[in-house]
Amino acid sequence: MFDGLTMKDDQDRAAGKTSADVKDSRRDRLKLALRENLKRRKSQARGRSDPAASSETTDASLDDASGEKP
């Protein structure tokens, strides 16, 4: 009728699968977070290494319509 299995056996089997799935899921989330963090840091580094491009746009906004600086 019960095939010799107890409720505890069923829980242990389910916990074993779940624990492996949780570890894999956690590993995948960490990989993704690290990859996104690396992309963000590279983008920030590129922004810091090219200050001339950002200052040119700032200077251009100070120019008036005639192209002469005040």
C-alpha cells in the first residue's frame, strides 16, 4: 500500500532535488549579476577615460546661436 516509503523519505528526496536546483539558480543569478556589474564598470571607465568628448558638448551648449562665445 505505501511501498515502504515514509513521509520523511519523500521529504528528503524532494529536499535533495530542491537544494541542487537552488544552488544552480543561485549560481546563475550570481553569474548574471557579476556580468552586469562588469559591463557597468567598463562603461564607467570608458566615460572617465574620454573627458574631452564630454567637455566639448558642455562648451557647445554655452555657445549662442551665432557661434560666438560670450
